[in-house]
Amino acid sequence: MTWLITGGAGYIGAHVARSMTAAGERVVVLDDLSTGFAERLPEEIPLVEASLLDREAVDKVLAGHGVTGVVHLAAKKQVGESVERPLTYYRENLHGLTVLLDAVVAARVPRFLFSSSAAVYGVPDVELITERTPAAPINPYGETKLAGEWLVRATGRAHGISTGCLRYFNVAGTALPELSDIGVFNIIPMFFDRISRGEAPRIFGDDYPTPDGTCVRDYIHVADLAEAHLAAARHLAGRPGGHDLTVNIGRGEGVSVRELAALVAEVTGDRTEPVVEARRAGDAARAVASVELITRELGWTATRDVRAMVESAWAGWRLRRPDAQDG
């Protein structure tokens, strides 16, 4: 069995590729390297540099490597950018998925695992978000992920492909410093960036209906996330003929932004008091996953805590930013 991982040279994709390879799965990566880096992958993992919009290249990799399953991670994923550039997001995330699924059907690939997001839920007012919580995305990024799920499931039903949709919550940390997230779009690297520039970390809003007034989120270590992909891939491999799986991936525990800021201060040694700014549009007060279904269906549970996420992320930040020092 060989798995094609699209976007496998990215932050999450490289962790998934390495985790699956370490577990004995054969893997090939397709990535256009627009945000990924070839050096994230060990030499034994074949890398094909191509766009998902290039149907000829996709057909060639499926046939040339005898692909029997796809893990689809390649996508545009910045919420703010999706609001400014919706056409780009729909083209890359949905048209790219359509091209890939067309090729998968033609090649008779029987398994397809889709990287989705908690963004499909929007801002539900619930204590724990279950897979039955109504999906109501509030930005083009979330819309493309929800529409992608619809397309994946419909294609699976029509063509007897076993499919899975994995709804990630807030991904953080790194398994190795060299695999760290280099973008400054998520909250932990945003804190690091401010600290490294001698500026106070920012908290957006402290008047939410939460214990300390700041937003509460469910953080998942990227290494745990990679292991969840392996569990889901093997789940699909054992259930041929159109099986469908949709699960949340999180820890099922909430951490507030202020609690996270305090942990970042402890790990980095920088005790600069955060500044509170206005709320950002669309931020939910609380977004924490129910993980009951994934535990029951896959026997998977996250094992790494938020401290491990912050400590590993800080090690990665210092590796790529030599000027970053402990405070």
C-alpha cells in the first residue's frame, strides 16, 4: 500500500509523512512548495514538485507510485487572507480538490483522507463541539473546507471510495525543531514574534463570557495530529467499499488565551505583560472539541499537553531565529 500525501512538505504535512513512514507505511509527497520546504522531508520519501491543478502531474504520480490511498492536506489556510481573496481560496481549495478527486476516481484509488478544520463549525455557542454540532462557517476558508467535505463524501458514495474528514482544532508545537511552523499566523508564533521584537504579546479581547474574559481554545500537538492521521488511514484501509468517517481532532480541553500567554512567559522567560486590544471579528468565546467519537472509532487519544506544544515550538523558533533569546 502506498499513500500519496498532498502538501506533504508543509508544517503539518511533513509531520504526517514522517509519522506514517516511521510506522512502516509507504509514502510519496506531492507539493508545489509554495509554502512547503523540501528539506522537511527525509531522502527516503519521494517528493514530486507539482500543483494539484496540473492533472497530468497528478495522474503520473498516482500511476507511477502505485498509489492506493490519498491523504489530502494541500490547501490555502489563512482565515483573514480568505476574506480578502475568496476567489483564490475557492480555486485552490475546491478546484484543486476536484482535479485530485477526478484523478483518484480514474485511477481507482480506494481510500481518501481529507484535511478539514474546526472552521467548518463557525462560532457555535456550546460547551463542547461534537461532530453533530451544526456546521456554519463564517469565512471563505471555512466554507471551502465544508464544501470540500461534501465533495469528498459524495465522491466516495458514488464511486465506492472509503473516505475520512478530519476536523482539526488549534494545531501547535513540533516533533523536531526543524519542522516547526515558520508562519506568524497562529497565536503561539504570534506571541514569540512580539517577544523577539521586544514588544508585548497581544490579547484580542478580555470581555468574553469565559472565566478570565479571554477566548478559550482546544490546542492539539502536531505530533499527536500526525498520529491521528496514521490511525485514520489504517482505519480506512480496513474498511473498503465506501466507508465514511468524520471526526474532530483535539484534546477535549480548553485553554484560555491569558493562560496560554502565562505559559509562553514561563517557557521563554519573558515576563512582559500582554496588552489587551479590541476583539477580532468572528472570534468565538469558546471552541473546544468533543473527542469521544475519534477515541471510540480509532482508539486514538492525544498524549501531549500544551506545555509540550509551547516548549517544542519555542525550540523551533530559536532554531530559525538565532536572535531569539530566553528572557
